[in-house]
Amino acid sequence: MAKEIERKFIIDISQLGELQSGVEIKQGYISTTDNSTVRIRLSGDKAFLTLKGENTGAIRSEFEYEIPVQDANEMLAELCSGPIIDKTRYLVEHCGHTWEVDIFRGDNEGLIVAEVEMQNENERVYIPAWVMKEVTGQVKYYNSNLLNNPFKNWGE
């Protein structure tokens, strides 16, 4: 079974420096009746169907399949409920790990997070100086929850 092990953080973008070569991402979610998610993602010139299980801390099952871009566009338009997540992703290398820095737009404008994937739960990750706070496992930061409770409504 495929497992995703990742940690998520709020960052101070002003401490990060200039970001290079971001990829535009649009993603939507197909409704499920449990804590699993079905995501359709357009990432640059590629598209993916991803199924994720319920989180247990930083771990969850994940199955991802590349699909035709035309199919993804149709799924986003016809099958995804609610608005679409719109963000730019930048890859930042730090101490042997690739950090994915997401800068959100639309209703989530102002939210900037970084995720780092690990091979196992006990893997040591060196936290960069631009990280402010860990939010791993905090449901409101899940992309799937940003549709119903976008950052603009948080009032923090």
C-alpha cells in the first residue's frame, strides 16, 4: 500500500528569498462519505487523479495516477464540488529534502505553507529558518478543507 508521510508548516516568505520556477496548480475534490479524499489536480501541463485515506498524524494512504489533461478539465468542471483550489508551488531544497512551498490565490490568498515528505516517520528533517509553525494534522490546513473554510474566513 502506498503511504504519504509529510509534515506541513506555516512559513515566513520574507525569510525565504527569491523563489524560482513555480508551477501553477488547480485542484478540486470529488465528494466522499468518509474521511478519504478524491482529488483532481492540474499541475502545469500534467493532470492527476489522487485518492487519499484518513490522516493518522503525518501518515496516510495515497494513490496517485496521471490522467489526460482533457479528462481532468472535464472532471474539475463536472464532478468536483465547490470552488477550485488555486496556488503556485515552488520547490526549495534544504538539507537533503525538497520542500514544496504553496502560495495560495483566490479565497485562500495570504496563506503560504510548506510541506516536506519523508521516507519514514522517524526520518530527521532539518527545519529551515523560514519556518514559523508546524501545522501537521491540523484539519483546517488540508487543501480539501480550504474549499469550505477558506483562509479569508479565518479572521486570525
